[in-house]
Amino acid sequence: MDQLYDFQVDQDDAGRRVDSLLADLLPDCSRSFLQKLIEKGAVTVNGAEKKE
């Protein structure tokens, strides 16, 4: 997956786990795959790496 995605979420999703939110937004990607991307620092939230 060498694509760049930019999502804006609304206040209703505040406090939600990033992997869960991404799984809903990217249904073709498994949650475990998304978790690995997060662990590698490939996911940013407000410009900062998300590693948890």
C-alpha cells in the first residue's frame, strides 16, 4: 500500500481508536495490517506519528 490518504473526521469520532476508525474508512485493509502501519509510524494524526 503505497498510497497517501488524508481523512478528516468529525467530533463524533473523537476518542475512538485509530485502528478501528481506519478499518471503517479502509474496508479492504485488515485491522491487523492497519495496526502494523500504526506501529511502524506510517500513520499520522494532526501531523504527528501515531504509534499506539
